[in-house]
Amino acid sequence: MKVVKAKSFLRSAQLPTVWCPGCGLGTVMGAIVRSIASAGVEKDRVVVVSGIGCSGRMTTYLDFDTLHTTHGRALAFATGLKLAKPDLFVIVIIGDGDGVAIGGNHFIHACRRNIDIKTIMINNSIYGMTGGQYSPTTPIGSSSTTSRTGNIERPFDVCNLAVAAGAGFVARGTTYGAVKLQGCIKKALLKRGFSFVEVISQCPTYFGKLNRLGKGVEMLEYQKEISVDAGKWGSLSEDEREGKFPVGVLRDLELPVYTTRGSAEQRG
């Protein structure tokens, strides 16, 4: 197999990025390009689709065919693309607000169909681009610009949501555990069907500042404290799990893939 350098997947002329100092998105982008290079996916087959939000800017920097779509609709665009061109390797990059707020309906149906799309959701628990409003993943009690006295809504566990909706492959990583994250993304890329990776990331500009979690480094240290390897999660008591979450592969099943079932008319 030909060795490909990950940096060849970046539009160097567009760098540096617009992301804030300490943001986790650069770490995620690095993990994605290294995973694609390691998985041996042909560059000319890859299409990356993003929505609106801080994560949506990633398609500016990735040197593939890219689509920067409307808010919450990245998976809808990607579904149409995959049905029209099933040989393409379609990767979707979304944020927590983009993916499970306005885009929530598209998310659950992409999981349900098990369409062959690789989806990476960067979850920083807040709307970072539009001013720091709370999102569907903001923890109870957390402050945002629209929940100054603390969020009162229960957050989605998006990995559990993906499992319940029928996704064949579900994993979670953190920007602290960048090497482990890269391994999860590579497995997702190589899996047939709807593959979903949630990335717990940091937003020091809004979430960190409003919740007194410090800057980027302090927020990474906090990720280390509250994440538990998925292999150890089952042995923990409910009390030991409180305030923590598992990282690693959470589901890996062989399920019928949508684009291989029936005729194009039936799939439509």
C-alpha cells in the first residue's frame, strides 16, 4: 500500500485556521487526516460534508471534494450524495447543535437506515460560533449565554441516541486522548454502514469561561478526569459512573447496509 502523508490532505494555503486558541477542532482535524491516511482511503474518492458552526469550517481546510451545507442538513446532503454516487467515501463532520438540534431528525434516520456514511460529531456542549447558547448536549446546571443561572434541560447522550436509532458502529473519543480518538475514527472509516464517532471537545472561549473550567489545557485535564475506558466501564458501580462517560468503541455490529439493499427505485 502506498504511504500517504496526512498533510497532503490539508489546504495549506488556507492555514492558519480561524478557530480560537485552545479549541479542540484542530486536534480533531489532525486525527481525521491521519486516520484517512492510515486507512488507505483514496483521496479522490473522499467527499467531506459539513454543516454550520465552528466545526463546519473544517471543510475549508481539508483538501478533498467538500460540501459546506446549511445548518442541520449535512446528513441530508450526504445521504443524497451517497445514493447518487455510492462508490464515493462520504464523511460528515457536524457539531452538537448542528447534529442533534436542528439536525436531529436527519441524524436518527441516517442511523436507522444504516447508510454507509462516516459521521464525526464534535461535541463541545455549546453553540460556539453564534455566541455561546446552550445546546442539546449542555450538562444540567451548566452556564451559557442563554442559561445564565444554569441549564435545566437534560442533555442527550448522543452515543446512546445513535445506538437506539440503529447505528451499526458507535464510538466516543476526546481531544485529550488524541491517539485513542484516531484509532476510533480509523475503525469507523473501515466499517461498512453508518459509523458514528462522538468527540468530546473543549470550547474555552465560551463553555470554559462561563463555567470556570479554565483555558484549553485545564479543560483537557478535566476530560482526562471524567473519561473512562469503555472496557472498564462495565465494572464500575452507578456511583463510580456519576459524572463520567466511557470512551472507545461502544457498539460494533454487522447490519444490512442501506445502499446495498434493493434497487435504486426502492431505496428512493
